[in-house]
Amino acid sequence: MTAGDNPMRVVLIGAGNVATHLGKALQDAGCLVVQVYSRTAQSASELAATLSTGYTTEVEDIRKDADVYIVALKDTALQALAPDLVRGREDALFVHTAGSIPMTLWEGLLPRYGVLYPMQTFSKQRPVDFHTVPFFIEASGEEEWQILRELAGRLSPLVYRADSEQRKYLHLAAVFACNFANHMYALSAQILAGQGIPFEVMLPLVDETAQKVHRLSPVQAQTGPAVRQDVNVMDRHLELLADEPALRELYEKISKSIYNRKQP
Amino acid sequence: MTAGDNPMRVVLIGAGNVATHLGKALQDAGCLVVQVYSRTAQSASELAATLSTGYTTEVEDIRKDADVYIVALKDTALQALAPDLVRGREDALFVHTAGSIPMTLWEGLLPRYGVLYPMQTFSKQRPVDFHTVPFFIEASGEEEWQILRELAGRLSPLVYRADSEQRKYLHLAAVFACNFANHMYALSAQILAGQGIPFEVMLPLVDETAQKVHRLSPVQAQTGPAVRQDVNVMDRHLELLADEPALRELYEKISKSIYNRKQP
């Protein structure tokens, strides 16, 4: 990524999972991460060391000479900090990575802004292959859109345009397909742990469940007692959960939801 | 699989997804499926044609000369039919495939019986690679255990011993990790469809979510607003679900369950 003949100069605002993975990938793609900002010195210094760059914990010490500021903060911090981040840096392009925050966050603060939403689940302990991560982009204008498309295109072939309204729903849909699906694994692991069985035995089923929806719609792929309305099996399962009222309630409500959405 | 020098002769009771996939795999593994039984003529004849074997829709016409009878029926049918299935075939080995039904189903009906539980999600439209399917086996005696271990071992390297109590919990855990996880995909697809976005964009995230739990425990792998207790994001998501009270309730209860189980 170049501006003229020079590599694109990026400041990363945030040093959490998204900033960490994105920072490494941007650097691998030829961008220059010139600084990391985080309120927490340890996170900032760790990520800066990984990227061999500088860091600051003070908003006023954030450099003013970068081309793009990528803001990957928790949503509340993002909204609280945006005006301070922009001040004195109004010529740059500011983007945030949070799927659920509308682009209007930047309106009136500076002329060039956008959203760069990588729809993936980022954990510190696990490397991310950005080539399979879809990026959803929104921009204040055509020029900004081109810059962000080129930036994202360096990381992934899956670059889409999505406005703030679509992105809100994308983010909500991602919570179901990723965060909530993962929690179903967690509840499964808890049930197995009660019997001394490692979650490992479940992995072939976890994988096949994910693979199936590459070929079938999730509704077509649905199996199990709820979609068959096999009341005997469900009753026995509910008995096993007698000491876990919260789990029992989830079992009942999800089963009902499955049945209500079964294929005609 | 041989009994003496002859291939093992198997009758399949049932012609649903499990019977279909298991029948094909057994035949590929050198077993002889000598007959298919199903109450429904169409299912029975279709599976019999696939396996180039005979079929019947009458319990009294089920052959009496097989070595193993594999019963892959819906749980209610299995319990209702077991005594009739066994009658006149008391010298054979009877096994059922339903994870949630205890082995005691066969007690008093005949001397040799067991359970052969392939823990996988079977859909008619999709081939199954049995080499990745874990089989959980229980048997009335050591001889039956050896036979079932050899039978399952022809299909998969993942053969485990599990008693009826463990299997009940395995089945319940599988409902969470597979059926309920898949329903989270279905709800995600529904949310996307409302915006005209194909579920396809979610597949990299679905895959990564499944892959992550190969390396991290599901609780370690948990990401998203619920585990961060990001109340602003969750409130905005609940607003998006204002017209979907059942979905809204699921969102709230699953988020609460995630937060209650977060890593210390």
C-alpha cells in the first residue's frame, strides 16, 4: 500500500485482539505501522514490540503524520474517544473496525472517514489467516472507499461494500453464527466434563456441523430430536439437566425455536 | 467382517439417514447387508436398491438368518418394536444406534445385544466420511463387544467404549454441539436474509469458530459482546430484534449464560 512512492503509514488505536491480528497482517502486507496507542501500557508496549514500532498511552502523543488511523477499541471507548483522537489529525483518514458502530460516529469530526469491519473471531492465542476473512467496508466518499478497498484487498480477497444498516445486522448475525455457536460448544464441553469425557470426542461432529452448511442451508441441515419433534428424547434430556435450571431453559427454548423454523 | 469364512450378514432395521449412511459404509467395508426393513415401502425400497439387496415392510418377513441386526429407528419406534423384532431371531446379535436409548432395552428379550452409537449428524443429501465418526459401543458381554468393536473398527479408527449412562450425556452434549450450534447458524441466516445478504458470507466465521476449539477450550475461545459484557452493543442488538420476541429472548438468555461461564 503506497501513498505516492511511500508505504502507507498506519497508526493503530487499540492493542486488543483485533488490533493485534490486523497490525501483524498489515505489516506483512507492506504497510508501515508507525505507532500503537492503548490506554494500557502493557498491551501497547507488547503489540509495539511485536510490530517493532513505537507506542503511547496518551492520546495527545499520538502521531499526527499518519495516512490512516485504524481504531480498534471497545465500542464504548471508541465513542468516548473519537473527538480527541481526531483533533489535530483532521487531514488523515480515520476508520473503525467495530461492526456494530455506525459510520456517522465520525460525521462532523473530520472530512475523510470510514469503516473497515473484518468479520472474524479474533483470539490472542490463535493466528488468523486473513485470506479467509471477509472485510465489509463503508467510506465517506469514493476516494476513501478506493483506499480502504486497496488496504483490505491486500489482506483478503473477500472485500464487500456494506452500509451501516447492513453492518449492524451482519454483526448481529455473526454473534449468532460465531459467539452463540461457540457457547453451544462450551455447554457441550461442560456436560461432557461432568462425565469425565474430553471435549475432543465432539470435534468430528463440530467440524461436520460447520461443513454441512457449506452445501445445505442451516434449516436443511438441521437434525436432532427438536426438528423430529422426538418428545421422548427431549424429555430424557431435560431430566438429565434437572440440576441445571438455566441450561434446561436454554434447551427448551432452543428446541422450540428449531421446531418453529423447521422446513415445511 | 467375517463369521468363519463368510462375510458378516447384516439386516438393517430402518431406512432413515443413519441406516442409509451406515448401510453404504458397511457394504463398502465388506459386510453383506442381506435385507432392509422399514415400515415405509418407499424408504425401504430406495435403500435396498442402493445396497442391491432385498427389503420388507413387514416385521414377520424380516429374515431370520442374519448375524447382526442393526436397528436404526426413531426412538419411539425402537422401543415399541423391539420385542417383535427379536422374536424368532433370538440367536442373533441385536444392536441399536440411538445414543439416548439405554442398552437395557434388550434385556430379557435375547441374550446377545449391544449399542453401536455413531456420533455424527446424518443428512440424506450429504455423504458421510465414517473415518472421522466416533463410535461409542456397549455390549451385553465380552464376545459381543469384540464383534462390535471389529464391525465399528472397519468403518472408523475412533471406537470407544461407553456405558448407557455416559452415552445419555454424550447424546445430550452432541445436541448442544451439533443441533443447537446449527440452529445458531439458522438464526444467523434468517437475520442476514432480512437484509438480502447470503449466508455464504458467514462461512469463514463458521469455519474458524469450529477450528478454534481444536486448540482452545470453548470457554477460552469465547469472544463477542456477551463475554466482554459490552452492554451497549448488546442493547443495540436487542433493539434490532424488537420485532422478534422469541429471538430476543434467546439472545438475552444465551448472552447471560456466556457471561456466567466466562473464564476467571
